[in-house]
Amino acid sequence: MTINLIPPQARKERRTKQLLSSLYFAASAILIFLVLISGLIFATNYFVLSDIQNLDKKISAKTDEAAKYKELETSIRQTNQKISIIKKTDAERIIWSEVISEIAASTPAKIKLNSLSLNKDTKTTSMSGTAETRKDIADMKDELENSILFKNVTFTSSAYNSANKNYTFTLDAEMEGV
């Protein structure tokens, strides 16, 4: 048997104080727990947002870099097109000074050329002039045929001019290797 000397009112107050004390402790513990959880959530949120901002900056930098590469690729493509056009033009180009020099070197001293026609599209030439003898015309024809720049050299006309005592002639040839 136990004897309790504390009056029931005091026991009730003591019991209420213990419950309130336990309640305050539990509330404090819950409050501290909520503050810690809130702090963790805030810290996590801060670091995640910071990482997202860094990733956005990196994506922006890579996008800018990709745009620069795209511009560079376009510039290279345009330059290659220009080079292709230049190569094509150069391949189709006829160096007229070489053609005229070859005609001059193939022309005997006793022949005077009155006209020279050069056609780039058909790669043909036609020349007319005067010569003292037919042999001079034949020599010129042979020289042109032996040249690396001409082939299929033909007389298209030859006539004696008794007033000037010379022959007028016309030679036609195809150009090759130009």
C-alpha cells in the first residue's frame, strides 16, 4: 500500500505541468525539425537553381559557339563555290597572247596578215592576208599544223592579184591545247 501525501489538486497540477512540459518539448522538437527540413529544402533549392543557371549559361555559350561554326561553315561553302567558279573559268580560259604569238611565229616574213578572227566558243581561227608566193602560204600552213596549238589547217581561198603581184589567201584552223 502506498500513501500519497500530495493532495489530489496538486497532483493534478503536477500532472498538467508534466504534460505541458512534454507538450512544449514535443512542439519544440517538431519546430526544430521543421526548421531543419525548411533549411535543407531552401539549401537544396538554392543549389539546384544555381546549377540550372550554370547549365543555362553553358547552353547559351554552346549555342553561340554552334552559331559561329554554322557561320564559318557557310563562309567555307561560299569560298569553295567561288574557288570552283574560278577553276572552271580558268579551265575554259584561252590565253590569247600565246595563240597570237604562235601565229606570229608561224608567219613567214613575206606574208602580211590583213585580218585575224579568233572564236573562243568554237575554238577556231580564220586569217587572211597577202603573200609573194604560194610556197610562203604553204610554209605558213605547215608551220601552223606543226604547232601544238592548231590542227586541221585548211586553205579556204587563194587568188593571185596581178595588180599587186601577190597572192591573197584565207586560212582556217581549229585551236587545240588552249
